[in-house]
Amino acid sequence: MAYGKGVMKGMLLTLQHVFKPPITVNYPEYEREVPVRARTNLIWFEERCTGCSTCAQACPDGCILVQTSPRDDGTLEIERYEIDFRICMYCGLCTEACPYQAIQAGGRYDDAQYIFENMYRNKETLTSEAQEYLASTDGRYPNGQTQDENPLITSMPTARSRIGVAGADGPLGPQHLPSRKQG
Ligand code: SF4
Ligand code: SF4
């Protein structure tokens, strides 16, 4: 008798789910929206980066390469910024270490590659991915903030105007000098 009750209970539960809408989507025809702060990938934002290399030092796998040269005004020219996703374990330590939120977790998850070497991304690739991301979010970073809401404030003279931020009004990269927040 107890056995029959168990079967009935299981059948009822199954029936309940038959009439509920599916929770899955037909990927890749349909894609779920990636929530803000999802740790899907790494995105590097050049307009926020000072070239300090803190991220590279924090990475336990040595995935990040930063090469800079000093400018006359004391700022750093970022000549190379590269991430080797072949050995990245997506631990997020680089994102936590960056003082300027120039590297953040988020973005696309459909970046599987047929050619292993393509998982090495250089500055140009990373920048184009970041710009594509910002264009799709109207200038909102993966942490949910815009450049205006979270302006880059640095303690060293790093004012540069290399690139604008896609999807936002006007030229961005407003690096607020000197180092303290205004007002
Ligand atoms: S997520 Fe971890 S392993 Fe990957 S680059 Fe950042 S610190 Fe290195
Ligand atoms: S820690 Fe941040 S600001 Fe410094 S080099 Fe890395 S990404 Fe750029």
C-alpha cells in the first residue's frame, strides 16, 4: 500500500510539471540575458586602465601580460595588454585586484574556440570585445555602473583620452584629477 502511495505521489508531481511552462530556452536561437555581475568572462576596459600591472601581479596563473612605456607627462602608454585564456581559471583575482575596475567579470559566454591558440587575446581583440559589450549595454559596465557613476579616479597623473566608450554620450575616459573625489 505504501508503495502505491509513493507511485501516486510521484505521478502527481510529474503531472504538475507537465503543465508548467518550460524553464529551458532553445539555445542558440534564443539566449538568456546575462545578469549584471555574472562571472561569465573577463572584459578589459582600456579607457579605465592605467597600466599599473596590479592585475598581472595578482594572477596566480600568469595569464596577463602588461607592457607599458613612460610618457613625457608621467603617464603610462599601454603598449601591450594580453590575456591568455588558455590557462585562465576564471578565479576573478585580477578583477578584485584592479584598483580602477578596468578589468571586470562579465560579458559573453559563447567564446568556445576550435583553435586553441585563439584563446590568447591581445589588446586589440580585448578592446574590440569591450567596445562591443559597452555598445550593447549603452555604456554600462558589467558591474552595473556607467563611467559617469563610477568615474576613474587615480592617485597618479594618468589623464589620457585615447578612446571613447561606445554606447555612451560624448567622449568618455574622464579621468578625474587630482586623486580625490570632487565634492
Ligand atoms: S581570472 Fe584568475 S586566472 Fe584568469 S586572468 Fe584573472 S587572476 Fe588570472
Ligand atoms: S590592475 Fe587594472 S588598471 Fe592596472 S593594469 Fe590591470 S587592468 Fe589596468
